[in-house]
Amino acid sequence: MATDIVVPTLGESVSTATVARWMKQAGEAVAADEPLVELETDKVTVEVNAPAAGVLEAITAQEGAEVEPGAVLGSIAVGASASAGAAAKPAAAPAAAPTAAAKPVGTGGGSVKQAEAHGTAPGGHAPLPAAAKLMAESNVTQAQIGQGSAKDGRIAKGDVLDFLNRPAGASAPAAAAAKPARKLEGGEERVKMTRLRATIARRLKEAQNTAAMLTTFNEVDMGAVMALRSEYKDHFEKRHGVKLGFMSFFVKACVAALKEYPAVNAEIEGDEVIYKNFVHMGIAVGGPSGLVVPVLRNADEMDFAKIEKTIADFGKRVRDGQLKLEEMAGGSFTITNGGIYGSLMSTPILNPPQSGILGMHKIQDRPMAVGGKVEVRPMMYLALSYDHRIVDGKEAVSFLVRVKEAIEDPRRLMLGV
């Protein structure tokens, strides 16, 4: 009996994926739940596991094919042994032409084999299909690029684009290969957007076009949190095995404020407002391929240690390309920290369909009036962007004031007041 291997649901706003790599060949034995194939999406790399034990009977969607949720990737002969399944191996050859559900991404140099012809090290991990295609078109070798940012050090398309964007003359082939809509002037070059960057651009523009977005600002004295963190960070790390950062304080402060002002945690669906009796907190994390927003589910039920451990785990897996699509779905509110990159002030854009996003910024010493005297205090600007269709200005300002009060007196977070 044969069982199909199908493309799983890819998550919010993700409708297609590219077959990046098969880990098994037709005719090989597979165990139930064993990883069989990697799919590359706009956001992350997804592993598809074997639905049953047996032999990989056929591969329908070859590396480089574009597939949709529910498309058949291949089939498993359930219960068969590797020796019995060896006869099935030749059956994979006719599958080189992808089915209608598995459309080819492109032609002319788009396969991993072409990347090998352009310098893939023997025995090493081949570049991802999109990277292989661009490398072939641009006459770039793996040796020139070096270590990639994808899983197992594989080269992603973003790595190729980064290489081509360097000041060296290597960027000329990419610009020459493109078909410009207008004539480029001296010093200009044209590089196609990565799938991730194109998705980010589309979603951010949709947010601007759909929501009545407005931003309100405040500033917070970080002195109390910094003192508390300095006093207990060693004990915290020794007890919980993770560092105590500032993000957990802001998550707890936002949770408390969202409970008081639920419209900031709500979303619009048609002509109705959906209020949520939970807080799924999105935390913006910068990765090798761009910004992603994994979600702290039920953040309102987490303590400081659980928040810090989960965020640290997210950060590691974003860098390794191991974040799962379902971990980025379902957020009800988002926090983004531009301060780690040196941003002093910004207006964050909503992450649809959410109605609020908090922007943290750089901590900077500034002279402040304290008790009638001028003191130098560690200050941070905060920005709350919100959907004015369901969040009134009074609610937004009051929400941000509650966050400010909690950060300036972190004992409120411990006592729940």
C-alpha cells in the first residue's frame, strides 16, 4: 500500500514553498516521522517527515519545484523493506518533470547540479535551489561565497545577493543579466528581491493600506529595571540557566497593559471586532534572511524565566533556520526592539491583523528634571503604533503610560498592580 507525502499547511500568508532538498532517494527505507524533504518558504525552512514507515517509492516533486499546501511530494510503500523497494528506485526518473501541483521555479540553470558545476565543494552541502539558480546565472562559485547562512551552512539566495552587493566587481554579472525597466545610471545596479524581502514589503504595504495606523510616543526611565537586573542577573542565570534581559520586563509590562486595555490586543474581522482573552506576544527577531516574528504563546501565563528561555531559543533557531511556521502564526500583539541596532526613535508598522505594536529603542543617558533637580538618567523612547479603527487615542496613550509605569517601578510587575 502506498501513502502520499504531502505539503503541510504552510502558515499565515504563506501559500507556496520551494523543494529545497530531498534527504532520501527513491528505493531507500524510511522510518515513521523521519525527515524526508526540506521546503524553503518566504520565511523559514520546513522539514516534512515520513507519514509512515516503509520505502520511498517515488519522488514526484524534484528539488527546485514550487509546491502548494496539499501537493503530493512523493509516495511511500508502507511496510516494504529497502531490498524490496529497490525495484521502485527507477520509478523516480519519470518524475523529473514536476506535476501541475509542483510547478518548476524556473529554467536555465536552476538546479543544484548547475551549482555544483559552478564550484560546489565535493561532499559538501549544495546551495538551496534559488541560490543555485542565481549562482549559475551570475557565474559565482560556492568557494567565492563561503559558508552560507541556511541550515548546515548551506548557501541561501540572500547569501548570493549579499556577495553580489559587495563593492567588488562580482555584482556586475547580476546587473547585466537583469532586464531593466529603465536604463541604469552609473553606480546603480539591479538585484531581484528575495522571497522573504518581497513578502515583508507586501505585508507592510498592506498594513498601511488597510489599517488607520497612528503612533504615539513616550519615554521611560530605565534606571530601576537596570538596577534590578544588575542586582539579580547572576542569581537568575545560575538558577534558571538563561540570562536576564530587558525584553522579559517589557513583555510582562505589555501583558499587564493589554489586560487593562483589551482593544489593543484585538483584531478586526469584517465588521466585527475579535477580543482575545489571552496574549500571544510576537517578538521581532532579526535572522540571516530578514526579520521574523515568532510568537510567545500564552505569554500572560509565563514567568520571567520562561519568557527569557523561549526568546533565547527562538533567537538560536532563527539563526539556524530551524524555526517552524506555526511558531510565527497567531500573534495578538508584537514587540520590536530597534534599540539593539542603535535606533533612537522609530514608528513601527503593524503586523496584520494585529492592532498594536510596541517599539523599543536605544537606552541613552539624558539630562532629566527629577525632584526639581537635573539628573542624568538612562532613558528610552517608546513608540506604540495602533489601529485607530478600534483603538482610541485615549486608550493608546493610557496603554503606553501603563507600560512606562511598570518599567519605571518593576515591583508592580511582581505584585500584579
